[in-house]
Amino acid sequence: MTATDNTADKTRTSKNIAAQIEQLSYEQAREELVAVVSKLEAGGASLEESLALWERGEALAQRCEEWLDGARKRLAAAQAKAEAE
């Protein structure tokens, strides 16, 4: 396998992971994020495994932020509507 093949495989894998994470509910993403953090804190993983966990954790944290941002916007809209009435 060449370096180019390896990079292409990692890109495909990253896109698959992103697509999977995009489908998670807030609770699912948060639960998995907690598990990833626990694994990283426990240590014992190889450098490659630790990097993969870190990247997944970052993606999960981003997904949680997206859900929370959406919730904030919905609350702000509901509050604005209630104040207008």
C-alpha cells in the first residue's frame, strides 16, 4: 500500500465516521464522548489508537455543540414569541 492509498483510506474512513456521528442524538453523542474520554484517561492505548480516539472525541464534542446550539436557538425563538404575545 502506498502513502497515497493510505491517505485515501483515511479520508474515506473520516467521512464515514463523520456521517455516523451526524446521525447520533445528543444523548448518544454525549455518552460515546464520555466513553472516549475514559479510554484516553485510562491510558494503555497505542499512539495511533489514542489519536483515533482523540479525533473521534473531537467529532463527538462538535456534534454535541451542534445539538446544544440548536436547542439554544429554539429556546430563544420560543422566548421571543412568548414576549411578543
